[in-house]
Amino acid sequence: MEDWRRDIGKSLGTKLRGSIRLNEEMAPYTTYRIGGSADVFVEVESVEDLQKVAGFLAEHPKVPWQILGGGTNVLYPEHYRGVVIHPGKGLSKIKKKEDRVIAGAGAELLEVIKQAAEWSLGGMDFLAGIPGSVGGALKGNAGAFGRRIAECVELVRGFDLAESKEKELKQEEIEWSYRKTNLRAALFIYEIVLKLEPRPIMECMHEISRVLSERMAKNPSEPSAGCVFVNPEPPDVTAGRLIDELGFKGRRIGDAMCSPQHANFIVNVGRATQADVLTLITEIKKAVKERFGYDLVEEIKIIRETMEEHNG
Ligand SMILES: Cc1cc2nc3c(=O)[nH]c(=O)nc-3n(C[C@H](O)[C@H](O)[C@H](O)COP(=O)(O)OP(=O)(O)OC[C@H]3O[C@@H](n4cnc5c(N)ncnc54)[C@H](O)[C@@H]3O)c2cc1C
């Protein structure tokens, strides 16, 4: 084992409120249920923890690292030779201030929506059922039914792990596009202020149930990371339609299968590996390019074994 892996416990172990685990299996942290161990897994509980982790990373500039939220949009390799940084309970609290909800980045998106409803605040119900954390949703401007989380955001608080600096960004200071923001890859989002609308609790609850049942009917039930590809621009065609027309539904490499229910989902039907999914992705991209001329771009975040740059 290289020095930095041996030393991380010594240099951070007693200093963090959160925890450090070595050789942590990543599959259970993801909806894909794919991936082997990460050398180091750090759960951070406070901004002070983030500051200490940033200090360690500054002293070890060659060590790869990556931020993990709810793990619903990521594909891990057999071995990640770096540090995975994940928000713990201390960064997952949900608070209310007038018609704002202040959510810790690690809070589950659906929990935030339900808690807001209990406080008679609505307006983000259309996001119900998108799995994952509110931090991950913000980073990727998650959306559904033609709407995006950007609509509900007032302020984002983050800690830049490369510059070791806290940052506060207003909604209008962020560039939002389809499943994307321009937030720096090194920015660990730790808190989001959501501006919602006063609404009767029953109305919010009813809307949440309606959205949840609509989504359940559409999404495959096997483990996945959601849609694999972003829809091409201009959006007159969906990636799913192109893949379906090429007859990929049911195509299988190892235990990775193009879902018979939704062609833009590659599901894990057993013990799929990253390599299985990547082979299928390559086949699909090649066929779509040859037949339709589109260059499909992955929406899921593919984590490489020794990723030096931080996953954006
Ligand atoms: C069945 C299914 C259905 C889905 N349907 C939709 C849908 O309708 N619409 C949609 O938009 N998405 C959908 N997704 C994709 C996924 O749920 C979203 O992208 C989700 O918002 C990702 O959040 P996460 O916390 O799981 O992020 P992760 O998967 O953990 O991470 C995704 C990216 O965000 C970064 N990130 C995560 N947390 C933070 C943080 N605190 N600070 C900085 N960076 C961070 C990670 O580094 C990574 O680059 C679906 C996924 C599944 C499995």
C-alpha cells in the first residue's frame, strides 16, 4: 500500500467529526450495485471536516478524489484508487426559514420534498421520485417533465476542496443547462436554500403521490443509474427512441442489459461490471452514429480507476 493510503488515517482519523474507512466496497452506495472497493472513503459531517480533507488533499496533490452523493448517477470501476468524499448526517439536515427550505446536500431529495410538504411548502413536487441527494440533484440540474431543480434554488453553499475556500452562489450566478451546471468540479456543495411556495399540505401530498406513480410506471425496476445518455440537441428526438429503433432492447453484455422497458436504461441484471456496461455503451454509440449521425453523450458519471481530475 502506498504511503498516502497508510497515512490518511493517522493524519485525519482523530481530527474529523466524520469517519474514514479503508477499502470500502462501493456497490452498496450506488443504485447500479456495481463497483469494487475504493481505497479510502471519507464521510464528512461539517464544513470544518471539509477544510481538513482539503488540507490533506493539498499535501497530496497526486491523490485522485471524487465526491459521491446518493450514488444514483455513477458507475464505479472494480477498484477506485483514490478518496471518495461523501456527506454524512451532519450535512444532511433539513431546516425551514419562512418559505425557504434549507437542505444539507446529503439529504435525500424525496425527503426534502416531503418535509417541505409537511411545512405546507410546494413547488418542487415535480422532482419527486428522482433518486439521490439534493446535492447531486443540484450539481446535475436534475429535472423531469420539462422542469429543473434550478427553478426552486435561491442560494448554494459549497466548499472548494482545491482552493480550500467556502463559496456562496446565488441562483443567477450559476449557469444552468440541461442536466448540467457550471459549478466547479472541486466544489463540494454542502447546503442549498430552496425558495418554495406556500401551499396546503394535502395539495402537496396529492401532487407528490401523483408524480411518484407516474414515474414508477415508466422506470425499469432493475438496478440502474437512470438514463445513460443525454438526449441529443436539438431535442426533437430522444436517445431512447434512437436506441430502440436500432433494436437494442434486451441486448446483453455479461449482466448489463439494454432495458426492454426503456432503451436509454442499461440495467444490471445480476453481477454486471463497469466493463460490461462500457462495452454496451460503446456498441450503442457506434450504432447510433453510423445510422443516425448523432454523437450520444453519457449522462451517467463514469468513475475511472485512477481518475486524476475530479468528476464533474
Ligand atoms: C431509476 C432512476 C431514475 C432517474 N430519473 C432521473 C430523472 O428523471 N431526472 C434526472 O435528472 N435524473 C434522474 N436520474 C439520475 C439521478 O437520480 C440524478 O442525476 C440525481 O440527481 C443524482 O444525485 P446523486 O446524489 O445520486 O448524485 P451521485 O450519483 O452521487 O453523483 C452524481 C454527480 O454529482 C456529483 N455530486 C453529488 N453530490 C455532490 C455534492 N454534494 N457536491 C458536489 N458534487 C456532488 C458527483 O460528484 C457526481 O459527479 C435517475 C436515476 C435512476 C437510478
